[in-house]
Amino acid sequence: MSYTVLARKYRPQTFDDVTGQEHVVRTLENAIKLGRVAHAYLFCGPRGVGKTTAARLLARALNCEKGPTAKPCGTCRACTEIRDGSSVDVAEIDGASNNGVENVREIRENAKYLPQRDRHKIYIIDEVHMLSGAAFNALLKTLEEPPGHVKFIFATTEPQKLPDTILSRCQRHNFRRISAAAMLKRLKDICAEEKVALSDSALSMVVRQSEGGMRDAVSLVDQVLSACGEKPTDEAVAEALGTIDRTLVQAFAEALVRRDAKTLLSRTEEVWNRGLDLRRVAEELSFQLRHLFVAKATGAAPTELGETDRDAVLALSREADAAQLARMFDVVHQAGWDIGRAPQPRLAFEMTLLKAVELAPAASIPDLITKVERLMGGGQAEAPRPNVGASGGRSPPSTFRA
């Protein structure tokens, strides 16, 4: 029996299963309930966030034998054929390989005829921005005044490439990147269904690698399970994904906060001997410093981290000063690109860490001002505090004499 990848196996089968796109789902469900379904939809957003899935679910909702309904049964002939991609009245078209005028002319001619069996004839065109200019022009009239039985659903990752004449004829919905918290919850559910054990730290690595795409995240979980088995360690997951172990990144962050140059150099030697990409290490360290700054500013670690990582970040943030974290982040983040291009990446990486240790202020600016004023107060003359006049401006400081 052939294996079904997790991204297909756990593809949402109802609107309720769609992760992170509640604003789009709510609008589509209300349109179906109120009988206000548009003749043309445009679904825009990054890859792997549910555009084509939502198009299929809308087609099922419109053609279900018990519909139109926002809750299609999923068992009738129309629902099962649309799910399997074999429906005679729902055509899924790849815009990249069917981008000519002749392809659009064929759609236009077929749209005139009534559906063979279902309620609507639906055309789903994926990556619609790949159509040629002439193809878009050939589609305009049909798109503006299609027959009552025809619906168009377009999906694209680059809506800026569509002509305004097409955009103005469609109801547009913007799909957003899925939040880390929602993605983490969904991945935990999938792991529970598959009876596999992935730690929160490992799933956090997957979430960060997927960059907001649910399909990418599920595919990465599939890759991890293939490479490491059903109970992989965090180190094995990091190796399978090509990411940097969180424990190592946390060790670098702790050494930076504690100004431990010796540990930084020894850890750098360890990373270098393991053959890890120092630019990737710098990028991961930048993320970790960002997490520390968020925890320092808000009193809570970012939600996209696993429980163990959140505890470690929160504990370390209490040791650090906000100004120190900000300065260290600037130094490490700005050096990431230079490290990748340097003829000696190790030297560039080591000097970046040492500069972050030596240049990071040990206290915030208000604390430094207080210390200066205290020192000046111990001399023969006390530095006066600047006066604020009625206009809100500061009066010039007095002249001191020995």
C-alpha cells in the first residue's frame, strides 16, 4: 500500500479544520448562509497557508448534495470527487502550464454549458499570476459577467502581478502567515494522531523553519520522522532539519549575557569543529537575543517557544539588562551577512561575539546618568539639574568656576 505524506493525509476537510485563517473562513461561511456567494474569488497569500484547500472546501460547500451549505457532508459523490480531484464539474487548473490564450479560450467556451451533474461549474486556477497578458484580456468579459452556474476561484502568491482589471472583478481575500502558537497546536495534534513523540523544542524548530506555512511545517515533521524514527531527540531533529541545536544557542546567549569570553571562544571552536554554518549560528543567536529582549520587556517568554525553552529564556532574561540585550542584538544581527561572506568566517564570528561582550553597556542610560550625577555631587560643585521653562524648553546650564 502506497504511503500518503502527512501534508496530504491531514489536509483540512472542513472549514473548521483550517488553521489560522479564521477571518477568511468566517466570511465564506456567512456568504454561503446568506446566499451572497460572489462569482469570482481571489485568494492571496504566502505558500502553504491554505489557499487551494479553501478553494476546494468552497467548491464542496457549493456543490454538496445537501447544500449549498457551510458544513458539507464530505460523503456524497460531489464531495468525495472534489476531494479526490476527479469531479467532472470542478476543474483545477495550473496557471503556470496553462497560461496561453488558447487555454483561456477553452475555459470560456466550456463555461457556456450547464454542469453535467452538480449545482455549479467551478474553475480553480492556481498561481493565476502566471497567465499571460493576452490570456487575462481574453478572460475579462467572462469573468465580469459569467453564466449563473459558473464560479471562478483564483489562488496566487503574487497578487501584485495581476492586472487591475482582474482584481476589480474578484472578491479578494488575503491569507496570512499562520501564527507560531496556532501552528504548534496543530502539529501537536498531528503527532498525537500519528502516535509519535516530538518534544516542544523539536516542534519549535519545525515551526521556525516553516516560516508561517502550515504545509511546510507538516512536511518537515514528515521528514524528521523519516530520518529519526518515532521518538527522535532534539539533537537528531536539529541535524535532520539542518538547524542549530537550541541547547547550543542557549549556551552562547548565556555566555554573552554573563560576559564570559572564554566560554564563547570554546563554544565557537566546538561549532567550527562540528562543521556547522557560522552564519546560521549567528542567525539563531539573533533570534535567541530577540526572545530574551521580549521576555525582559513583557515579563513572559514568546509563545512560539517550547515550555522548556520558555523557562530558560525567562530565567536568563532576569539576569540581563534591556540596554545590554539591545546592544548585543544589534552587533550579532548586523554581523550575520558579513560572517557568511568573510574569507575567515570563524574569525569574523569570534570578533562579533567579543565585540558584543565588550561594547554592550552594563546599565541603561538613566542608570548611567544617575551614577554621573552622584559622582559630580561628591565634588566641590554639584551639577544642577536642567530647568524646564514655561515653554517646555530647557534653560542653558550654568557656568562652573573652580
